[in-house]
Amino acid sequence: MKTRLNLENFSGKTAESVYQDFYSTIYLTGLESILTADIDEQFAEKPTKNKQKVNRVVSFNAIKNQAMALLFSEEKSDVVLGRLEKLFLTNPVSIREKRS
């Protein structure tokens, strides 16, 4: 989780900025889990050669970049969520069995 979320890079040098960066990253990770759960279910029902799931790198970066629009913008949240879901559906990652 530390590597994927890039937790060792902070935007400031004070303890307060480190706390803010850490907790905002954890918040966004929870939001990502909520927003991608339905898409993962859609992928599970889809008959494909290899199982697919949401690409967590793409989803985390997209949510991080759209968080302010999603939470505080005058744009309807349904529109922002629709864009995010479309992005998640078009960029899946394949799960290949017996690969290390």
C-alpha cells in the first residue's frame, strides 16, 4: 500500500502537512474502494478469457484528480461519477492465473 499510494512523498515539511497528506490519501483510498466496487462486480460477471478488475493505479489517480469536482463543484456529481465509471470500464487489468 505504501508504494502504490506514494505515502513517503509529502507536500510539506511540517508535522501538520504530513498528517494532512496521510489522512487525505487514506480518505481517497476509501472513496476509491466505494466507487470501484460496482465496476469490479460488472467485471466478475463478464465472460472473458482472463478475469478482469479495475486498474487501481488508474482509478486512484482519476479519483485524486476529480475529488474536488466530485465533492465541491457545482457540476452534478452524477456527471463526474459517469466519467469516472467510463474510465474504469475502459482501463481494466487482466488477472492471469498461475503467474508470479
